Amino acid sequence: MVDFGTGVGIWQWHHPTGWTFLHGAASAGILLADRDANGKDEILINFGASGLWQYSDTGTWSLIHGARPIGMAAGLLH
């Protein structure tokens, strides 16, 4: 996962097929986490004033929260 900034955007590397374009905007932070416990990471992206968005392993975008997060972290709690 690489954010090349505004104009180039956010890209994801898939071995062995190569790069996949995700979004054209620059991020204020990216976090990978398996939020639905299916063994595949979802991508959480802080788009600043546009809020916190998730790109799921099914290829869909969803708004998590409209506010800009100050920080992001993932963990497994039992």
C-alpha cells in the first residue's frame, strides 16, 4: 500500500499481478486491519476533511466516520 500523493494517488501491490489503483486523493493516514475477522485485511484511509473510509476486500468503499481521526491503530482484543 503506497500513497504517492495528489495527482498519482493511492496504489496497492498484489503479487504477482502488480499494482492496483485505489484512489486519486492523497491520504492523511492508512491502516490495514481485518475488521470483519475473515482473514483478509480491510484498508482504512483517513481522507482528512472527507472523513475515515474503508476499502473492503470485496472492492467496495464505505464511510466509517465523517470526522477526521487524530490517529489510527488496530489490535486484537480478547
